[in-house]
Amino acid sequence: MNIKISLIILSFFSMTVVKAQEKVKDTLFFKLDNYLYQFKFDSKQYIVKDNYDIKDGAIYFETFKIINTAKPKEILCFRKYAKTANLYMINNPKKLNDVKVTKLFDNYIIILVNKKNKQTTYTEVGPVFAIE
């Protein structure tokens, strides 16, 4: 009986340690514009203008879920953010580095903000790499 109680108590402590080690991600909000836009043939995909050539490999964003959130303090332009965060390839400054963009999602939750007809939609997205 004492062994069972000890195991239960030990399991509660181990769950607390695991929870304490989880990293809370910050959230980045990006506006949809002419550079980052919704794919016209699939409304769940979002294309980055300089990076959609699937012959060489391309990264795009896919919808995880539509969320409800309070109005964010800051909505960023993805193009400007990519330049300041050095997300472009060194040898081709017009093409995004797929690895760097994917790592961005390791550290942040990415939300796309779509303002249409006085209605704002917040979409959580994740990266997808495609090659032909």
C-alpha cells in the first residue's frame, strides 16, 4: 500500500517538473498583404511572394486553426520582419531560407491577421515545405 501511495506522489512531482520545463512561446502577428497572401486555389494555404517556386523547394504556411484573440499590440509586415531577422538566403537575398523560417516556428506561434470588410480574422499557421 505504501509503495502505491509513494508511486502516486512521485508521479505528481514528475509531472510538475515536466510542465516546468515546457517553454512558453511568444506570438507574432503578421498582416496579410501583397507579399504574404492567401492562395486563391486553397484558402487554407498562405504564400510568401518571393518564395513560391516549388521546383527549387518552397515554404508556405498552412492553417492550423482560426482563433479568437484580443486585438494584438503590434501587427508586423512579414517582408520587413524577414529582412531584419535575416530569414533570407545568403547567396540569394530574394529567397527565404527554409530552415530559418521553420526554426521561427520553433520559437514563436505565428498568427496571420486578415482584415476584410470591417471584419478581422486571426489564423494560426504552421510551415510546410514543398518540392516538385
